[in-house]
Amino acid sequence: MAAVLMACTAAIVAVPEKAEATFPGKNGRIAHNISGRGVYNAHGIYTIEANGKNRSRVTHDVGIYSLSYSPNGDRITYEGSVSEYDSDYEILTIGADGEDRRQLTYNDKIDFLPSYSPNGRRIAFTSWDKGRDSDFEIFTISVNGGDRRQLTHNSTDDSWPDYAPTGNRIAYSRYDGHNAEIFTIGADGKNRRQLTDNTRDDDQPSYSPGGKRIAFMGKDGHDKEIYTINANGGDRRQVTHNATGDYEPSYSPSGDRIAFTGNAGHDQEIYTIRTDGGDRRQVTQNYKKEDTSPSWGIR
């Protein structure tokens, strides 16, 4: 997490992707981002069936780092540059069919890592004003683009927000200059709680659709693995066991599987796995393209 956040303060293009909120229902398509390693026309948001079939393109944007399905699966929120020459990133939404793109934020800050609320009325996100002494804070905004509210007010870097299915709390990662830990906070900005406490980096939280557990990426040295924890802390369980690096977890709407980004040796691909760590399946197979930032939508 430390390297990630330091890179982000240098340039938004260094921010890794993040998977976002999952809502209960029947398993639908998995939205994800593709970066083409210099192949411009490969960039953008796509959706795909969990069996790896019927990929569909949603956007042609360059520089997308995170995305999140709406509760009913009809829209996707993401951050992006609104013009080719714009260095600021704003929060956007678009129909899952690629139509009706809307811009929600308009400022000279970096707004990124958005997550829909369960009722679909608000979006949580991270904001950074690009100053040398500034930090990352968690905000929410109406899906119509108004009523921007700041939830965290800390000298630490607060990022990766994810709404609980009840809508009353938001999980996020806090980096204090040494390591990252998982916290939750009330949707009103009150009653902050720390869930993890160790010397490794724990970040990229994602609530289960039932709200009882939180999946996240735990990083120890160069090794990245998917873990889950009780929503109130405790009962830490390791889901993946690979030396290649697994991160960006997103629960399936049914709650029995987790989508994530994994290193396939030559590039990044989307995988799914049972919550007990069994039955790992590769969803995407795009040589020399980076498939990242999965968000599992409902059917």
C-alpha cells in the first residue's frame, strides 16, 4: 500500500485498479478494465460472463483504474479523464450498455476509486487535491452530481471506500506512513473502527453481499493474497495461496465466490475462486493485455 499511495501522489496513472461493491442477487456479468500495453484501441471497460464468454465493450476510455456496478446492474461508475489533455480525474457513470455517460464531479482535484451505495443514490470515492502536503480523504456524492460530503478528516491517507450492503457503513483502507489497515466508518462520517492491525499492508476492502465479511488484499513483502475477515474484525482467513500476486477482490452477488485480479505470468487476468479457496478459475485470457479491476454485477 505504501508504494501504491506514494506512486499515486506522484501521478494518477500509477494508481492500481480496485474492485468495488457487490450487491446480493443472482450472479451476472463481471465488469473489468483492459489496458493494452500501448495498444490504444484495447483500453476501456468491458463486461464478460463468469465463464469467460461473450465479452462486451462498454467504454473506450484510457486511464481507468477502478469501477463499480450499480445495485441493479444497469450502470457502472468509474473515474476517468474527461478529455485527452485533462490531467484531473473525475467521477463518471455510464450505462452497462455503453450509453448515457454522465460526469458527476467537476474540480481540479483527483477524484477516483468510486463505489455505489446499496440504494443507488450516492457514490463514495477518494479525493486528493494534488498538493505536496495533502492527503487522501473519503467523500460521497449524489448520483446526480450534487451534495458532495467529506467523511474522513485525517492526516493519514484514507482510500479504497466500499459501502456495506446495509448502507450505514463504509469500509476503507488507511495508510499512516508505515502500513495500511482496514477500517470502517459510518456513512455519516462518525464512529470509525479499526478491523486489522499488523505489520503488513491490508487494503482494497470489498463487502460480501450479506455484509458479514469483508474481502481484501493482504500484502507481505512482494506477495499479495486475498483474505477475508469478519465485518467487525477477527477470523482472518486466507483465500488464495500463490507466489504470483492476487488482489482486487469482488464478491459474487450469490456470495459463494470472489472475483479478483491475478498475475498469469505474462500479464494480469481476471479469476474467480470459492470463498474457501477452492476451484480457482481463469475468466479472461488476453495475452499482453492487462485485465484488472473486476466488479461482479447482478443478473
